[in-house]
Amino acid sequence: MTLLTVDDLVVDHRTPGRPAVRAVAGASLSVAAGEVVGLVGESGCGKSTLARAVCGLVPAGGGTIAFEGGRVTRLGLRRRDRALTKIQMVFQDPYASLNPRRRVGAQIADGLEVAGDRETTPGGMLERVGLPGRMAGRYPHEFSGGQRQRIAIARALAARPSLLIGDEPISALDASAQAQVATLMRDLAVESGAGLLFISHDLSVVRLIADRIAVMYLGKIVETGPTAEVWANPRHPYTQALLRAVPEADGLGRLPQELAGDVPDPADPPPGCRFHPRCPAAMDVCAEREPAPGPVSCWLYPPA
Ligand SMILES: Nc1ncnc2c1ncn2[C@@H]1O[C@H](COP(=O)(O)OP(=O)(O)OP(=O)(O)O)[C@@H](O)[C@H]1O
Ligand SMILES: [Mg+2]
């Protein structure tokens, strides 16, 4: 069952006196129940903005977002709030998901209350994420970064979401905790039948936990597919470059030489294919016309 369908979504950030930034420029994506989708792409490509639009934290300027079969994009604020309690988010900074001034047990209890769950205890939820239940009386600062992220996951899961979104939930953790926390998030989401949208620029972790991968570049999804397939046979030149940049054993992951340069300014995107100025395979048409959206949005693979 498809849980979340994002279709041709457009999101603009408006700052007075400056041109609007089209952070999401016609992106499409779906997540099924029990499925883990990894959303990857360089810094600034619009991953967080897309996630925030899905949660109703920023308005959509175009396109549609459907959740559990209902279109949420056109709902008024109150009805949308109700529709969206089934989506929970875990952020990079656990203090964005947790209140530093309240005991963690009380915060987990809030989640249980949202779900109307009177049986599970906050301590029981802590145990599910691998922490001793007796720690429920502590405050967030009394935990390590990895432990705090486990608590944020426990709090999110306590609300029994149908969709869990992790926006870089592991990037503030040290390497040893990253894979552990990511795997825990995947296991608990799948076990409870929820979908997981996992945003990360760490492709090696996404490879470990995602069923499907969506590659975003400057506001658009340029390639999607089953993780194993995309990994074995990346088709979009941008995906190929991202995969070549996955850190080797030396721990140094950088975009390779031919992709020198930054992501262009989304307020002033290049014409045609947005990737063409950095693309090693660019042809004339790439500077002139946008490739059609699809599993691979690239003129090297024109639709039949
Ligand atoms: N509140 C805002 N006001 C204006 N511009 C914004 C705002 N939030 C994000 N942007 C711009 O929108 C674009 C997309 O930002 P977004 O945070 O969605 O990227 P991201 O892919 O999550 O990046 P990162 O990997 O660094 O978290 C960027 O150009 C960013 O500067
Ligand atoms: Mg982000």
C-alpha cells in the first residue's frame, strides 16, 4: 500500500527583498507501508524542504502531497494537522525533536498519549531502543548524542506513526553510532509496519538500510530505483558521481574532479537540465530543454 505520494511538488522560500528560492522544483516521490526510502543529494538540494512540506511545516506552492490515500495539500490547517499526526520526524539535532527541559519519560509519554496507548510505558519504549527503562527520569543532556537520538526515535515511535521521517538523523553521531542508530530506526519502523523516509548524505548508510533510493539534485528527483539496482548500475551521471564519492576505507569522501563546483543557486537555476553545467556527459539538448521526469530524468535515457 502506498502511504505517501509526492507528485510534482514545488516549494518556494520567500524572504522579503530577495528573489524567491525554489528549493523544491517539481519533485515526485513515494513511500509504501513497511518500506524504507533513502533520499540523498548534496547539501542545499532541497531534501529538508521536501520533508518539511510533507509534514505541513512549509506550504506547497504547487503539486500534490497525498498521505494514506487523502490529498493533504489542499486541506485547511486544522484538518491537515489531524491528518498529519501519523507522520513523525526525527531531526539531526535531537534537541529539535526533544525538549531539553523535560524528563525524557514525560516526552515519550506525550507520544503514547497521541496514540491513545495506555499499556506501553515510557520505560518500555526506552527498552525498545536499547536503553534501560529506569533512565526515563533523566533529562536529555544526561545522555550521549547517540542515546539522545535513540530517545528521539522512541518518542516518535510512541505516537505510532504510519510514516517516520529522519532528516539527517545520524549525521551528528560518531561513526560507530551511525550505522547502529540507522539500523535501529529501520528495524523499528518496519516492525511496526510504518514507512521510513530516511534523508542522509551518507550513501553507505543508505545502502545498508534503504529498499529504494531517490537521488535529488537542485530541487528535483533525478533518479529512483531499488537500492541494489541503483548501486550496481547507477544511470544518471549525477548518481554515478555521488556513488564514486562514497568514502573509501580512508574515510575521505569527496565529489570527484569532474564535478568540481557547488550546487548552483536554486534562486537562479541553469536552463535545460539543472545538472548540465557540471555534467561530464552533457550534450547540446541538455542546455536547452529539461529532461522528462521518470526513474531516470536525463537526456541520455530519453523516454521510449
Ligand atoms: N527558511 C528558508 N528561507 C530561505 N531559503 C531557505 C530556507 N530554508 C532553506 N532554504 C534554501 O533552500 C534550499 C534547499 O534547502 P534545504 O534545507 O531543503 O536543503 P537540504 O538538501 O536539506 O540541505 P542539507 O543537506 O544541507 O541539509 C537551499 O538553497 C537553502 O538555502
Ligand atoms: Mg537538510
